[in-house]
Amino acid sequence: MSDRPRTPIGKNNPSVSVLPKTTEPQLRPMAPIVPRSGVATQALILVIAIMSFLSCLTVGAVSLVNKSATTWQSQISREATIQIRPGDGRDMSAALDAARAAALRFEGVRDARIIGNEETIALLEPWLGSGLGLEELPVPRLVVVTIDETAPPDFEAMRGAIREAVPYASLDDHRAWVDRLVGMARTMTFIGVSILGLVLAALVLTVVFATRGAMAGNQHVIEVLHFIGAKAGFVARQFQMRFLLSGIWGGMIGGGTAIIVFFLVNWWAARNIITPEGEQASALFGDFAIGAAAYGGVVAVIVLVGLLTALTTRLTVLQALRDIDDRRADPGRLD
């Protein structure tokens, strides 16, 4: 047996090579079929945000008009107006008192209030300016009659009694004017709903074109996946989830911007309500405050935009995959 010392195998012996350890191959994460971000995606989100903003503004305007129409209908059931025309030699104070007394005799009348000189001048100031004198102008005087909404009086009998007490007086129950305003409100509501439908239709068309553009950029990948057995539902879900997120983001941006606009309008109206013009606008449209129904409408628009985006994307992808199958089944087909 040899007495030579044994040399250990390792790094201290450069004459002996050590085989490197084998390492497992690193698997790269699978790239998504639809790109996660890009100029086209950002542009689509911007377009969806603009359309969602317009839709939410339409919902807010329709809600405001409907709220005003409800207020008008409530006011008509609570009040009526006695109008007394001025004339030479007529005692206006006595005529006002006589008309008020005639109205108070009827059941269903809660109160009758004479509009004073100062209040009459304030009502005319937005149109005729300040510094008016009622003696210089033939301005009719008014008596506001408060009606019991649950048991209103007989307006025809009241009209005859008032005319008998004051021959140059007339009773206006406001029904003709308010019916016209309510009809206008319904027309504006129909127009608003029509605009909302057009905006959503434009949104659907935009998503269709965006989906086809995304598929065109990934046409080879989609065809390979489809030919090797990937189900159409799998491919459609990849596009559907991507565009669903884009729709929700765009809807939230547009809806949030619309709510900010509503608050700004409400703030502006509150600051200008003390002016005569502000009082007239408040009489027509209320305090411009967006209610719970309008907030619910904004949330509904955001959800609807997301669902429409996802559904439109899915249907578009499935139709495109069917077209691929048709072309493979019929090679001579020309598209």
C-alpha cells in the first residue's frame, strides 16, 4: 500500500475539477393575452370617463327636473291666488279685505293672506327694477289662499262668491300654468333619457372598436391558442376582465367628476339665493341640491358602464372567434 498522502478533493486542490451543480430552469411568468397598459387602454378609459360624466350629468338634470315637478304639483294643491285689478276710484284695501273674507268662508281654506305693498314691489323688482311706486303703475294686488290638501274647497263656488263680493276680482287655482310646467318637465325627462341612451350606445360602439383593435394586435396569439384547444370562453374572459376594469375606472372617474360639479352648482346656488334672480331660480328648480335618488343614479351609471363594457367585449370576442372557425372551415371564404 502506498504511503502517499491523499489530497482532498475540493477548492484547495486546483488540479481537480468540481462539476457545477445542476439548477432547475427558471420559468418566466406567462405574458397576458391582452396588454395590461398602453396608450390605447388609457384612451379608452378617458373616453369611458367622458361618456360616464355626460351620463351622470343627464341623470342629475333629470332628477332635478322631476324634483321640481313634484314640488310644483305639491304647491298647486296647497295654494290659490285671488287677483284684484286696480281701477279709478276703487278702494284697494277694502277690496282686498272683502276678497279675503269671502275666501275664508269656505271649508277647506286654511288661511288667506294679503300680499303687502313691500312684498309686491319685491316680486316685481327682477323685471321692473327698484324704486317702484304702486301708485304710478296699474299693478294687480294679490291674496294668497292656503288650501287643505286632503279636503280642498269647491273652486267654482269660491270663484263665484269672490266675484260677487268684489266684481273686478278673479280666482286663479294655478292648474293651467302648472300643468304646462309639468308637461315641460316630462318632455325634458324624455329628452334626458333619450340622451342617456345615445351616450350609452356610443359607449358600446367605442368598446366594440377598442376590442377589435386589441384583438387585431394579438391576432396570432389568439389564433394559436384557439387552434391548440383553448376554449372560446377562456379567451373571452381575458379580454372581458381587462375591459371590465377599464370600464369601472372610467365610470368612477366620470361619476366622481359629475358629483363634484353637482356640489359646485349647489354651492354657487346657495351663495346667489339671496338675489332676486336666485329667488326666482329657486322657485323653479329648488335649491339645486342633488338628492339620494340622483346619487343612486350616478352609482347605477357606473355599474351599468362596467357591465356594458364587459358584456360588449365578451360578445365581440366570441363573434370574432366564430369568424375564425368559419374561415378555417371554409378556406375559400373572403372577408
